[in-house]
Amino acid sequence: MKTPGSLARPNAGRSGAISLTRLSDRLSFLYLDLCRVEQDDNGTHARVESGDGVVHTTYIPAADLSCLMLGPGTSISAPAAAALARNGCAVLMTGAGGVRMYSAWSPLSRSTTLLQAQARASVMPEVRSVVAARMLRMRFPDLTVPEVNRDGTPISLEQLRGFEGARMKAIYREQARRYRMKSWRRRFDESDGEGPLDPVNDALNHANTALYGVCLAVVCGLGMSPGLGVVHHGSPRAFVLDIADLYKAEISVPLAFKQLNSANPGRDVMRALRDEFRLLRLLPRIVDDLHRVLDVDLPDEEAHPDWDVDVLSLWGSSGEIVLAGHNRHGRDEPLR
């Protein structure tokens, strides 16, 4: 039996700004694999067909979801993709367990609050220094990072990089001592002419690559730009590298050293990473950390209507915001 009227197709109409669930109240991420995402009269659902031909259908809370991650063996229909976009849900194509991300699309209804804060941190030197220092404190909570030098000048990015480099050397040294690897040093590839990589360096390269993929998925899912870095620059994933650095000392490095005697360190560290990501609930944590890094508060969204899909403004010459959607002839300053 079909339900008449608008109740039959809850996702068919365009969601207005008032009906969209606030980002702070949404589920952060949903990961699916080995299924087909489709749309019917009752909503968006995941369709799985078992070996005996039985079809199982699970409906997806599209209007209450921030990001849908589609792993191996998945496909999605055009009506389902359109419904997810209308409801403000980003869709990511990822590897198994959400470890790598290969493609993504974000709905046009995504708020630009985080993207604007990211752009300011990327291009304004004074904001960049503050954000970089905040990231370093988040990365190493026990490290004392002064806000100014003794002469009153602000701490520079070069000084922050010095703090970071010293701490990472100490972490590597501590792990090497723990596993009795006296001569170990960080290597990225075999171009240094010292032969094949040892299991720890090989595992560390794989672990960092996986971590970059997870961070890329979150950055794209929140409608931000992977290339607008704060500390890193010149890479399409500069901001992803910035965010991934927050977790290397805690996640990648310890897991890589555990692969010291592994015959296949890349495979084993990837399996361990998936378990670690689930244990630490890393995806929601990255969402929270991105707001902390850029000093954007989720609980204050009600006081900031710029999440509204219909809010469009124009820049003024002095940085003020001018309401769009009106012919400006006779309202703005004439030519002099």
C-alpha cells in the first residue's frame, strides 16, 4: 500500500534551512561496504543481498547524518545521491574500514563557517601563527609553548617547527630504546642508498598514509579544502598533513614500532590501525579537533545563521558583509 501525499516521499522535496539538522546534532559518520545505496518512497536505504538470495534493507538517517563513507563493494544510485545532497550529507568513497579516501562530494548546503576560518588561518600570518601554536599544544599537551618571546615578539613558525622537531626526535628515541633498536633512524624510502626499509619504517609509512586518508575524509566531509594548509604548503593535501600530525605520536608511531618482527609490516599495521581507529573513535574526534584548531564552536550554531543554505552575502570594500539578492544600482558608491 502506498502512503499518499508528502509522507510517501520524505526525501523527495528540497530540504529547507529550517528542516536541516544542525551539524552539532548530527551523527558524525556512517561507514558502509558490500551493499548498494538506493532511494525508494520511504527514504534512502542500504540494500544487501545474501548468498541465498534474501535481500536485507536498512534505512539510512540521511537528514541526521554528516557524512556517509562508502567502502569496497558499494554502489549508489543517482536518486539516493541527490537525496543525500538535499539533506546536507557528504558522500565519500573510501578503502576498507574508511582508512583511505579516493573521491568525495560535499553538498552545496554545507556551511562555509569552517572553510572561511581555514582560509583565514592559511593566508593571514598573524592568524596562522596562533593556529599553528594551538595545534602544537594539542599535539603535545605536556609541552609548554610560550605565546611570546622574552622581548615581547610573537613566537614564529620557525620556532614552533623547532619545538615540534625536538619533541618528535625524543619520541622516536624513546620508542627505539623501548624496543632496543639503538641505531634506528627515520627513513622514508630507499633513495638514500641504504637498502630496503626496515619493518618499522615500512610500517610507519603505511600507517601515516592510512592516517592521511582518514583525515582527508573528515576534511572533505566537513566541506573544507584539503589544500589550504596552516603549517604545510604547496601540496593538494597540505591541511590534511597538518591535521594528521596531531595523531602521529599517539597512534602511528607506537603501532609501527610494534611491527618490528613482522614479516609483512604494511599489512599488519593496517589491521592494527583499523582496530585502533575504532577503539579511539578517531573520526568523531577529528571532527571535534578541527573545530578546536580553528576556534569554531559547534554549540553556538544557533547564534550564527550562516549555516542556513539560503544565506548568501557580498563582500564590501572594508570587509563588511552586504546582503545579496538585490540590484545594487543606486545603493552603492558611484564612480568617482
